Amino acid sequence: DGSIVTWGDRTEGGDSSAVREHLCSGVVAVYSTQRAFAARKEDASIVTWGHTDYGGDPSAVRKHLCSGVVAVY
């Protein structure tokens, strides 16, 4: 149904409560680093969560994650 559930230690990226509403539908892929995650959605946007030092804070590139994302590396 395009939803995902996360769990685990919040310092290791397990706490997605800040973006939970964005993970209820439309997720087509999930990517990870050591302590952060990114979900690519059907509308080609990206939702991130996890440890800020490992990519969990997208504030520097947020405007580029709203649409048009075709790949995550």
C-alpha cells in the first residue's frame, strides 16, 4: 500500500515520528546510510529522517527534494 513502518533507537535513525504523516502512503523505495533514511515517493519527492550527521537533516537541499527526484545514491 506504499506505507512504511520504522522502529529502533532514535539515535540510529529509528525514529521517524517527525515525518510519519509523509510515510503513510506513496512510498516506492527506501534508502539508508549508517544512521539516516530517505523514502522516495510516487510523486518523485523525498522524505528523510534519522541522525543529522548522517543525512537525516535535508534543510540545506530541501527545495530540491519536493519533486522531480528520479534516483538516490
